[in-house]
Amino acid sequence: MGFSFHDTVLFAGTKTFIWYKHHLEAVYCIEGQGEMEEIESGVVHEITAGTVYALNGHEKHWLKAETDLRMVCVFNPPLTGREVHDEDGAYPLLTEDPELVP
């Protein structure tokens, strides 16, 4: 369908570096409180239940969970579930059909 849909929990007190250099991401927070910091600009965005943000420029960012954060995320191109963060901390672009790759 051209996207993947994920229900993700980030645990209270964690700070995670994220960079999707091959994927676009839209996020909807359905529970919790935290913040997202764009690394290049230093701009910090508060995240609470109901917050929506989209990263359409492959922005490197920090995601800090003050409480447990429950986020619904959409990725394009879709994630397959086989991705492993590379040396940059990003997911590679997997193009093989996951049904055909063991």
C-alpha cells in the first residue's frame, strides 16, 4: 500500500536518537508526554496526547519520553520489520519482497 503503520511505546526517562534517512515519517501521540528536538536547528517541540508531527526532510532528531509515550507512526516507504539500524543509526532501504527473502 506504500506505507507501514506502527504502534510504538517509548519508555519514561529514555532519550532516543532517530534518523530515517530513507523514510518519511508521520507520528500521532495517543498517550504520554515528551519532546522532540530537531538536531540541526535545535528547535524543541513538546509532545502530548493529540500531537501530530511529520518529518518529511529526513531530519535527525532526539525523542525524549518524560512519561511512557505511545505513538502511532506511519512510514513511507513501508518498513518490513526486518530493518536493523546501520552505522548512522538509520534504517536501510529494504527493497526485496519480504515474502521471498528468508
